[in-house]
Amino acid sequence: MTDLLTEPGTVAQERRLVTELPGPRSRELASRRAGAVASAVGSTLPIYVERAGGGVVVDVDGNSLIDLGSGIAVTNVGNAAPEVVDAVRAQVAAFTHTCFMVGPYEGYVAVCEELNRLTPGDHEKRSALFNSGAEAVENAVKVARQATKRSAIIVFDHAYHGRTNLTMALTAKNMPYKNGFGPFASEIYRVPMSYPFRDEPGMTGEQAAARAISLIETQVGAANVAGVLIEPIQGEGGFVVPAPGFLPALADWCRRSGALFIADEIQTGFCRTGQWFASEHEGVVPDLVTTAKGIAGGLPLAALTGRAEVMDAVHTGGLGGTYGGNPVACAAALATIRTMRERDLAGAARAIEATMLPRLKALQERTAVIGDVRGRGAMLAVELVRPGTTEPDAELTNRISKACHAQGVITLTAGTFGNVLRFLPPLVIGQDLLTEALDVLDAVFAEHAPAR
Ligand SMILES: Cc1ncc(COP(=O)(O)O)c(C=O)c1O
């Protein structure tokens, strides 16, 4: 793993607490916020950010925190990555917006070319660009329905696909995402996920797929299914890695049934799991792929990429939007992709796994509250339970996450039961910082969780 972003002028790659957290300036901003920002918008951290770079976030009081969150899997290439900053500066100075539907430009085309090359499969592809992950998923559903002339969309337990009306229907968890926001879109059918830690012991991926397929065939009917939409590793649902064989069996069923296999790679994409896309770990070639988050180093951009004949089944004007594929976001994406390729950030993600996974497994040996350690690349998690059971312990998970924040390490939680502590470091994080964050995690567990 390389220690990047140590050039002068960038943020010092260190954990350094100079006030209590939150410090006085963060507290002042919190009180301004209370009078201005809708209370429905929450924040994980109590601090307000002033700068960020590489693997470090600096708050308005001068505290430096180690980033194990990447703004929820976005700054894979590092925060304010120099290559991205340069590309954005140049593009902002040239033009900021024309609307691709009015005055097209090269950046949009070049991002689509990159996506068509990088996503799994060497078939002919086409892409379209949007603003957010949810918007990309909505468009995947539109395209799948138009191309197949069918309406049913299959989704999974624990799935997260966004917060718009259609994507709320696709998302599994009620609180906080759906509660009170219905009625939801129709023709969405939910089936069980392969969740090795919570499935019957020994259940294979093929068996879990057969369980899902049997429900699809009996309750929906194969001929009605436009698409099977799945996160190859579930994100918000708790970094659930399906048992080997599950994804290929579903993809095979789609091929046999005339349904489209739609991989939501919004959280797993762009080198996060140690490959460009998580579908690659099992050689799965989706018909449609949604991407966002890590694609543009922090600028808002999302995409739908798919088989040319599927994407082009939609009439001209059927896809689009004012800002989709904004030129500044496209410039950032091209710089991000170039940096990922040049610095082999997929390899960096695998190196992060090689450092973190043994440490998390050693921690699991020492405490009875870690029921499962899982993930791939730099998308790793521990699931917290009451000792000797699989009963989720969300309260302890929150307490541990907050204790990490207090020690200057940014961690996030996830999971249907709120009991998963997840780690998403920027792929450029230095080895020393990563080791220091793991030392903090060890100390926090030692303080808050009983040893075996
Ligand atoms: C797998 C997945 N799909 C869709 C989304 C929604 O993306 P956005 O928040 O950009 O709308 C997310 C966001 O966390 C996600 O993880």
C-alpha cells in the first residue's frame, strides 16, 4: 500500500485531537444548524468539517480524524484528491453547465466510454449519466421495463437502493427510510437474501438462490419479471456478502427467464471491494449496472450502464435530466478513473483487506460480542451480537461507534438491525493511519465489550 497525498499543501496524514469533541466551533455550528436545517436530516459525527485529504478529515476546531467512512464509500480516491481537484478547476474555468440534452460535450461521452469498458462483460454497452445513486436505480427500472415489456422488479431482504419514491419501495428497511412516506410504487417483490451469518448453517449460495427463485416463480411468475435488482454485497443492509454461487445462480435464472440481472454497484463499485466491480469476484456479468458514489471522487455523478440493445430499447428523450452528467462531475470522474488505474486502487483495496481482516478476526477471538467478520477489499464489517447468540446488539454498536469518534476515528454503522460496524477507508489511506485506527478500535472494544 502506498502512502499517498503527503505532498506539501495537503492535509497532514495524522490523528490529532486538540479540543474535546465536538469543540467550541462545532458546537456553535450545531446550534446554528438547529435553527436552520430540517431536523429530519441527520449526521453521524458531532463535528463540522473544514478540510479533508487522503485518509484524514479536519474539523473547524483543528481536530484531525482518521477517516474509515469515505463519506459513505465515495472518496475512494481520497478526499480532495489532487488529480480530481486539478480536473475540476480546469473544467469550472472552461464551462460549468450546458445540459447534455441541449449542448453536448466530450466529458460525458468519455465517461460513458470508460464505464462501457470497465463494467463486467465485453459485450457492446451504452451508458447514461445521472446525479445520484437513487436516480440511477430508478432509471435501471425504467430501462428494464421498457426493454422487456414486463413490470415486476425483484428485490431482496436488507436491500438499500435509495430514498426516492420508487427506490423507497425497493429498499427493505422501514426506519428511517420509509416510515410514514407511503404509499409506495407497485410491482416490487421482495425475496430472501443469502445472509450466511443468519441463514441455516451450511446453506449454500445455490440453495439460497433456489429459495428466492421458488418464491419468484410461485408468487410473481417468471414471465412477469423485468429485472432482478441486487447489490452484489449489500451496503446499508450490513455488508452482507452472499454465499458463493448465489449471484451466479440468480444471473443464470435471469438469462433462462428473459429477465434482466441488474447489479446495484453504487456502494461496491470503483475498486472498493478489490476489483473494479464486486460482480467480478464471481465472474457475474450483469445486463445492467448502476454506479455512483466512488465514481467521481466526491462530486455528484451516477450512471446506468448496460447491454446496448437493452439501453437502446428506450425512445430518445426517455432518459435524462437537467444536471445528469454535469461537465464538472464528468471531469472529476475521468480524473478519478485515471487515478484508480494508474495507482492500482483495486490492489490498494486488497492490501487494506490484508491489513484489516486479520486484525478484525483477532478482535473477534478476544470478545464474544462480534458474531461475524465479513466483507471484501476495503468494504469490511463486524456484526455485533449478545454473547453466545445471534441476537443483534444495536445499542453496543452505537456506543462503540461513538467511542471511536471520540477518539478521532470515523466509523459508520449499518444493518437492518443497526448492529453492524462498517469500515470504508479511502483506498489511498496510509498503512500507519490504518494501523492506528485499528489500535483505537481494539482499545474501544476492550473498554466497552466483555472479553471472552
Ligand atoms: C447500493 C446503493 N444503492 C443506491 C444508493 C442511493 O444512492 P444515493 O444516496 O446517491 O441516491 C446507495 C446509497 O447509499 C447505495 O448504497
